[in-house]
Amino acid sequence: MTLSRVMRYMWISMAVCVLVGCATVEKDWQAARTGDSIPSYETFLSEHPESPVSTQARTRLEQLYSERDWDQARKAHTIPEYEAFLQKHPNSEHASKALALVEELRARRDWAETRTSSNVSNVEAFLRNHPDSEYSEQARSLLEKLDAERAWTEAQSEDTVSGYEAFLTKYPNSVNASKAHEKLKQMSARIEWEKIKHSTNIPDFESYLRAYGGSKFFDKALSRLKLLWSDEDKWNAVIQTDTIDAYESFLSHYPQSPYASVAQSRIAEYKADVSGRDIVDALENNRVEVKTRGSGIQSVSVEIRRRVQRPLRVTIPVGTYFVAQGSSQNMVSRKGISVVLDDDEWRTLSVDAACANRPKEVPEPGDRFQIQLSPHQDELKRLMPVLEEARASFGVEQAAVWIVTDDADYADLGSLVQTPLFQPSGGTRMIQEFEAARALQILDSAGIDVTNKAIWRDRDTIVSRLENGPLKDWLKHKAD
């Protein structure tokens, strides 16, 4: 056999083998596809791992594995089964469904543990972990319920009108809302009763009975209303008379009457009017009307008239403050004065006063004042009698007052000057070293601690300019 013949024979043999092999792969592939099962594809791939259709076979085999494992997971329907499926087949067409079912089962498990909880933190944690689950709405309702229960406990502990009102504003549909409304009604009934229980106004009690029927104060309100009805005519007769004797007679005959406390109050007012009220008290209790106006640097003009139909004594005590309505100085009374108002005519009083705001203008007749107690009332009350007893000059009086009301130092006291009648400006300082030292001595005699006043820092200057004598000796001794 020649070489050419041998080669030809080999090529023919190889072609036959290829054709036979291809035929076998094709046959096995068709068999695997016909079977379309895990075993058929596993057999094919074990026999033909490198065939042209092996990739296709593996893809189909993975699909069959995925379907088999998915069926098993669905039958088990547990979190571990779905998690195992996802670990094996993360890219499966069932992966998103598996993830959703894991979340659904976790939410169901967590809700079963949370639904009976009374812990707000547990419910909040559930909503953070499962914000869109089928149980989210129930969880939110439970959270609101728990919040409302906590708020109700706090409202009960606080037990105030504002506490219950705040609870109802935030939780109007709470199971405790009706209890909160009832609490508010009870508290309102008590508050209103406290307002009217001493009243002698019949409509007050009629309105109360209509508004708070069934309250624990209902019977008390009804009893007082009946007493008012029974005593009304007798009380009206006393009011018409309006004398101490009439009120005292009523009290002696009807000590348990609802009008008894009013009668006692009227007697006290009557006695206070007769014995004397200071002008601030008289104004606050609407006993008088007053007009005030400026009258220079040493007095205030006061017009006064009574508002009650009985004799009224009014005093303007030392230290009464006249507060300027404009830019002029406030004034403070240096001496007390009293007046009896026994008719309805205006009375005009001139009240000795001193300026109390050093830097401002001297009051003019057109300036008006409001009357009130001085913030330095205690010191002024101690000072003024001592000033009067000492018969101090006007400069000494004004210096003493400014030291109390303005805490003035020696330079401040220099603002008071005496200007000649035809001199348009300038003038002579009225409070010199002597007046300042004498004011300090009088203040000290009145029991006022001058060492705490601003002028005490100027003591050495004042001492150095004083003439020798008892006043200088006193100030040096006080300074040592």
C-alpha cells in the first residue's frame, strides 16, 4: 500500500468518526431536550461537557434547579427557605418575589411580638423596620394609643385644666377623651363655684345651676340661691339706708345670710372712710377723684373731691410720690396733710414737696402728675419728720431728698441754682458744702445709712471745705 493510499484511508476514517460523534451529540442533546429535566441535562453535560450546546444546557439546568428550589421554598413558606433560595439563585426571576415574601414573613413575625406590647419603643422600632408592611397602619394606631395612654397618665398626674385641655387637643378620639371632658367639667364647676360662692348676685347662681347640673357644688349653689331669694328684700332695704347702724343691725338679725360678708365689708369700708385713707388707697378704691398740677419747686397743688356719699377723711402722707406726666421733675411730699370731704365740692390743697428727679425741669402750673407711693417710701418716712424738727433750710431739705431718691453725689447737688430775677442764665449754687454735710447729718439722725450713698465718696472734699465747728467735727468723726 502506497503512502498516498494510507493517508487517504486515514482521512476517510477520521471523517467517519467525526460524523459518527456529531451524530451522537445531536442525538443526546435531542434526548435531553425531550426529557427537559434535571437528570436529562445533568447526563448530557456529564457526557458532553465541551459540546457546542453545553452552555445552553447549563442555562436550562440552572432554570430547572431554580424552579425546583422555588417550589420547595413556596411549599415550606418560611424565612430560612426563602433566604436559602436567594443565596443559591440571586439572579432568579423569582428573586424579587422571594425578597418580598421574606419581608412579609418578617413583618408578620415581628408584628405578632409587637401587637401586645405596651412599650412605645418596640412599636416605633417595628415601624422603622417595616414602614410599608400590611401591619403598618395597625402599628401606627397602636403607637397613638400608647402615646395617648402615656399622655393621659401625665394629665392625671398634673390634674390641671391646661393639662386636660392639652390632652384633648392632641388626642380628641382617645378612649380617655370622655374622662378628660368629665374632669374638665368638674374642675370648671369647682373654679366657677369658688368665684361666686360669696356672691350676692342672684343671676350668678342661676347661671351656675344651668351650666353645672349634677356637679358636687350643685346643692350648695341651690341652697345659697334660696337664701338670697329669701333675704333679698331685707338686704335691699339696708342698701338704701347705707349706714353703719343699718349694716350692723342686719348682721345681728341675719348672721347666716349670704349678704352677711358683704355687710361686714361695707362696715369696714365705712369705718376706713371715716377714720382716714391715704390718698393712694382712696384712689385705688375709687373713693375720690383728684387733679394735680405743678406749683414750683417746693409744692404741688392738689384738687380733690369725694365719690362716696358719706364723710371721708383723706391723708397725703409724707413720701407720697407725684409722678410727672411730661418732662418735668417728679415731686415727693415733705409733710403730711389731711382733709375731711363732707360734701361733693372740690377742695384745693397745697402740698409741701421736694423735687425727686434732679436733672429734669422744675414743674410749672401746666404740668400734671399721677399719685403713687414712692419706691423710697420707708426712708422718706423716716427722713421727713427729722427734717421738720431740724427746721432745715430748703437747700438742706432738697439735698437730703435727692440723696434718697436720686442717690445724688456732691456734683449732682450742684444742679440746684438760684438765679436773680433779671438774669437770663447762670446763678449761684444753692447746695454748698454746708448744706450737703447738714443733709448727711440729718439722714444719719433718721437712721439712714449714708455710707451706702454715692455722696459718701465725696466726704473728704466736703470736709476740706467746711468751716471749723460741730458739723465738720461730726462728719470727720463719721468718716473715721
